[in-house]
Amino acid sequence: MYCRVFFIAFIFLTGCTSQLWKTPNYHERITGYYGVKDKDLLIVTGEQFSYVFEASEQFKSVLAESRKTEFSPRYEAFRLNEDNTVTGVLTLFVYKPQDVARLAKLGFKKDKSGNMKIDFQLKGKRYKVEGSFPFEQLEDEHFVRVETPESGIAKAGKIIATPATVTIDAIAVIPVGAMFALLGVVTALDL
């Protein structure tokens, strides 16, 4: 009985330090996008915010191709800085591509699984947008995790709390380690 209690306490308390230092973030559901033709801009709408990204000609060509070819997106390392700049990587995959030559002309490369993929480093600004644009609505839901900056006060609080958390983690480790040693002795005696 005590073994289970110690084990549950160990699992619960060892996550304290990692949760304490976890980067603050929010999840944005992307609802649509609009490419500005006469400027190299892409406006992306979300439920909470809208984003204006710099868009190269290649990027706009790939987005135009999305009307003919189904892309599977992956959003990685999206971060918001103190000046409201958002950066991240958008990777587009085409599984079982039909026209490899056309995709290769757009800049797609074949990966080790035979799928075609392309990466875009995105950089832009986050805004609260009012009004309406002729956005291209997405058929599927797309969620992006965006890391947000921390205030100095929040970091100081984490630094102050960390020694206590590490102490709690250390206290939890000692009884569990002793428990496993005791179980080893008990198992050896049973033989």
C-alpha cells in the first residue's frame, strides 16, 4: 500500500519543476488566409488574433497550388516576441504526390518516405483586425501553439520557487529509491 502512495507521489512531484519552467503559450485556431496580390503579404485570421506575414513569390505560388493539391501543414516553433513579432516554421507535405515535377518546380523536395515537402520560415506581426477581408476559408481546423514572452516578474518568481520545487523532487526521489532497494532485497529473499 505504501509503495503505491510513494510511487504516485513521486510521479506527481517530479513534474513540478518541468511544469514550473514551461514556456507560456496559447493555442490559436486558424480560420482563413488572404494573400495580398500587389504586396508580398499574407494575412492569416485566427479566432483570437490575426497575423500579417511577409510572403515571398514562391510562398504565394505554393498557396495558389493549394487549390489544386491537398497539403498537410505542420506548424513548428511559433514564438511571439515583446514587440509583437511572430516567427515560426510552416512545413507543407504532399502525401502520395501525383505530379512530382510540378511540385519540384515550386520548391518541394522529396523526403525519405517519398512524400514531397517544403519549409517556410515565417515572420510577421500579430494584430487585432477589424473589418472583413475576402479570406480563403480553411476546410480543416488548424491549430498553432504560439509561445509568448514572459515578464521579468514571472521569471523571478520561477527562480525563487525552483529551489523549493527541486527540494520537493529530491524528497520524493529518496523514498522511492529506498522503496526499490527494499523491493530488491525482498525479491532476493523470496528466491
